[in-house]
Amino acid sequence: MKKLIFILIVAALGWWSCKQVYTPKPITQATNYLVIEGAISTGTDTTVIRLSRTTPISSQGGTTPELGAVVTIISDGGASYPCTETGKGYYRAAGLNVASGNFGLKINTSDGKVYQSDLVPMKNSPPMDSVYYRIQSNGVTVYADTHDPTNNTRYYRWDYTGTYEFHSAFSSIMYLQTVPVDSVMNRPLANQIYVCWRNESSTTLLINSSAKLAKDVVTQNPIAFVASDAEELQNRYSVLVKQYALTADAYNYYVQLKKNTEQLGGVFDPQPSQLTGNFHCISNPGEPVLGYITAGTTAQKRIYINNRDLPAWLTNSPYTGCRMDTDLYARPVGRGGDVINEVEQKIYTGLDIPLYPIQPPGAPHPLGYAGSSPACVDCTLRGTNVKPSFWTDEVIQ
């Protein structure tokens, strides 16, 4: 028995000593394949198509947007609908608002190539039953429930856009006017830079199927998770959830795409495989094209999450560490009676944004201004100070 144990130990040591770390060289070949994302809206919603190019795994940058393309929605009835380029690789068209037909995309890129999708049937989404959230120990999870009483949908996809209100570190009631001369003026209310809104979109594929169920029902389907310390929960957070109905082929494509992009890295994770979408390069049939177009109407619901309805969580703020300065017109330096003009040095140069005047009672003019850096004062550096058209403020009872 001891001899057997000794042999096993020696064999294990031999196997371990033969293991070598293998670090494969990254693929650096520039593929530059076209990637198409989006869905054709046959209802009243806007069609949004995003075009980009693949980059090598070794690339440190993100995706490259495809600019200057001509994107057209086509139909089996011969009608065509142009999309308008709106920047950063996005192309948009008003909802087609049609009742039937098969639809696809035709894309002419600036390098002279032509890409086209197969024509796909309309697949209209049933209404969503509800969108709601539940408080977890470490954050908030947003869910969606839906069903199709006709049992004809079965395959679903969702995406969401989150919008949240945030405040900069300090509120500024003053601003620098440079014409005709540098001077500090009262800030118009329309140009306030303290309250802003910021958007974020879903970054994972959200799909589900009721194909194996007796009824076409999907419940407690997770849409988004927001950590308890996220800035989104600091004031008021809005989530708009859109629901798409898919064909079986489209669903299978997204399942494979999800496996290839989100479920890799472990020994037992799905292995990557070639994706076959419904786009083709007409001018060069051998060139791969990534993407799958669908068509139909969407269903959507919006909810709001108010900070006061959540536990007393401490949220992380990008304004941690911001400080307020006192910028004077004449600050004494040393004992020789010299002074420096901090307003000229900091505010007139843009290093600080003036917040409010420092003017003791009885003083005819301000002695200077409280100020802080633009990153701490100007919320428009991170969002927009134009309230979204859909936004409703919280009603406090």
C-alpha cells in the first residue's frame, strides 16, 4: 500500500512539473468588419440603427463608429424610407406606422461597399404587464412582466434607457462675462449649471423565452441592477424599458451572441462560435457582416425610483474632494503691503467658476467671490441642464 501511495505522489509531481503557462499572442490583424445594431420600428417609435467597425482584441480603444453611410429601410412592397445620420455612428428614421409587410436594411458605406439584410416579417410586441423594482441588500433590481394571451410571441428581447438627476458639488449664481471686458455677472436661471440629467443605456443582451411553457408568460424578468452606492440613486432615477418580439431565428442569434460576448472566461463556459446574422455584403459576398435586423412594434413602460423610498444608503459621488475657494480682488501677500488679484488669476482665466459674491455688510462692492473648479461646479460637463421632455419631478406629499 505504501508503495502505491509513493507511485501516485511521484506521478502527480511529474504531471505538475510538466505544466507550462501558455500565453497566446493577441490577434492583431485588423478585421474592420461592419457591425449593425438596432431594430426597424413599424409603429410610431423611432428606428435607431448603430453602425460600427470591429477592432482587434489587442486594441486599447473602443468600437469605431461608421460615419457617412447611407442607410435605407426597404420593404417587399417596394417602398423605401431613408435614415438620417445623427452622429457617432447612429442613424434614425421616424416610425413607419405600417400594418403589414416584410422589411430590411440597405447600407451604402462611404468606401463604396453595399450591405443588405434579408427581409424579415413584422413581429409586434404585446403590451408589457408591468415594470417594477425590488430593493435588495446591495441595491435595486428592475423587473418586467409580460404575456401574450394568443401564445404567438414566445421570444422576447428588452433594452432600457436609464436617466437620472444629479447635482454638482456647488451651486453657482454668478458667471464670467468676457465681452466687452472681463466681469462677473449674475447668472441667468436658464443657464444654471447645478442640476443636470444624464442618460445610460443597457450594455447586456436581455432576452427570454416562454417557448417551453404551456402559456406565453414571462414574469420577474430582471432588466437592470443598480448598486446601492451608485450615483443614479442619489436623487431620482427613471428607467424606460422597451420590449421587442422576436422570431425564433432572431432569438437563436441573440442567444449565441450572448454566449459569445457575456458568458466566456471559464472552463465550463460556452465556447465562442461563428455568428451568422441576416446581413450580407452585396459588393463582396465573402466579407463577414455582423448583425441581425428585426422589425415590428415595441411596447414600453417607464418607472421612477426616488431616493427617499430607499434605505439610507451612502452613494458614491464624483464630486468627493471638491472644495470651495475664496478668490479676492486684493489678497495681502507677505508683510510688505503687496497684494495679488485672485479674481483675475483664477476666475478670469477659467480656473474657477464664481459661485456668489463675498460682500460684507456696508461694503459698496464685492471683495471677491467664492469659487471652485469647473469640474466641481459645472454639471453640464457630465450631462445636460435641459430637463428631458418626459421628466416629472417627484411629488412630495
